[in-house]
Amino acid sequence: MANPGYGKRSAPGEHPAADREFGHLPPREASIAAYIDRLPEGADISVKTLAKHLPYGQCALRTALNRLQDAGHLRRGSECVANDEVLLWVTRTFFSRTARDDEWWAAFTRGDAPPEQPQRPTRSRAFMLLAALGRTAPSLTLSAADCTSLEPQVGAWFERGATEPELLHALTDGLPTPVHHAAALVRRRLTDKMPPERVTPAAPLTAPRPVLRTLECSECRTPGSAGALIGGRCRPCRGEEIAAPAGPSGAVPADGVRSRMNDVRAGLARRTVRTGRPAKP
């Protein structure tokens, strides 16, 4: 693990893990990406540390990480960590199991990357509880049609804050012998034992902190705005020329600043008072 506050940071809104998640990458990059994906948050994924655990040298790992950055799985940069007492910039390596384009990473840098909607489960929590009810009480084994019919009532319990152990206790405690109609008994208990709504105190409203984050060029490691990084590289590293902004009127060239400052300081230096003449009032 890296020092507290450093190390791997997973990007939000990722797809669930799949066997062929990195199948579009070369074999070496795919194996390294799969290894990083399995590491916990805050793990040290520097080149030196990875070289101790993977069968690749530091040069090969550095090249592989750059290729993962080109593919949209990784970005290096800094993030401002703030609390009530300290404001600190820490080095981050952001990793995404899902490949992202430059537009998404630019939005993530600003703090407004839209999270992707996770895949909805095929069955609800209420349906799964009813379907498994027969494991706790065999006499309450329900059919698929019974589970679908009773699903809204169980969902109402969950909306009122009830937990699964509370529901199971309400449905299975003190069962008659024998149970002639399991679905009718469950429906009656769900209706008669419906808990009251639980009121939770409102959390104090706090203004969200603005996200302060910057990413680095994968070649020269120079911080830059996310919109100027394409494929993780800045304009000079992509071979694009940047026109120097025109300076204000009377500006001194950079190579003449030191000599001008020396002249100004010499003119402002206090002259030595000659002896033998009275000082003027």
C-alpha cells in the first residue's frame, strides 16, 4: 500500500468486472491492467513497486502504463485533499476498468464526470427474499407467481426501513402446524405486521467542496489543463507549436530582466555622504 492519501484511485461509474474486460489490449498490457484492477484503493502502483510483483522490468512497465494511458484506462495527476485544518496536494494515479475518452477524463478532472448507470438486477431484493423464504421455513415455500404477487408488499417494508432479518422474523416466527396456504399466510402477516415509517433526522446542509484536480502529460510530466491533453499528451509532446502570447507595451525580454533589475537597484542605492561639508537641511 502507498502512504495514506496516495496510490491508486478508481474512476467512478465503472462496468462490472468481466473476463474479457481488457481483451482489446496487447497481452502484456492486458495482464498488467488486470493486476492493477484487482488491487485495492490506495495500493502503490508505481513502476518500482510493480516491478517487484510482476515479471517485467521497470522500462517495460513504464511503457505499458503509457499505453494504458493512451487506451483510456489510466491517468496520472494531482488532487487537492482538504479538510478543516489543511489543504494538501497529493499525487494520484487514476485507474478505470472501463476505457474512457479524453472528453470523459476532462470532465472527471473538473469534478463533473457523469457516473454511468449500473446494470439493474433481474430480480428485486423483495423478490429474492420471498424466493428464498422456503430455506428458512420449508412450510412457506412460494411459487414464482406468489413471489411476484407479494413483491410490492415486501418492497413497502423495505421502504419503511425494515431489514431482512426483521422481515424473516415477522414471517416465520410462531408458524401454525400445518400451514395450509403459504401465500395467504405471508400476505396476511405482511399486512398485519407492517412497521411504522421511520423518520430519520435531516442531515445538515453543507456546500460541496470544489474539486481541485490536475493531470500530467504522460511524456514530460508537465501539469496541464485536461482539455489540452489528448491521449494523455500535451501539445508540445504531440509536436504542435504554441504561439507565445504578445506581452504588454514596454515589456522587457526575459534575457534582459536581470540586467534591468541591477540597474534599478543601483539607481535606488543610498549615496555616501561626503565629509567636510555641512549637510543641507
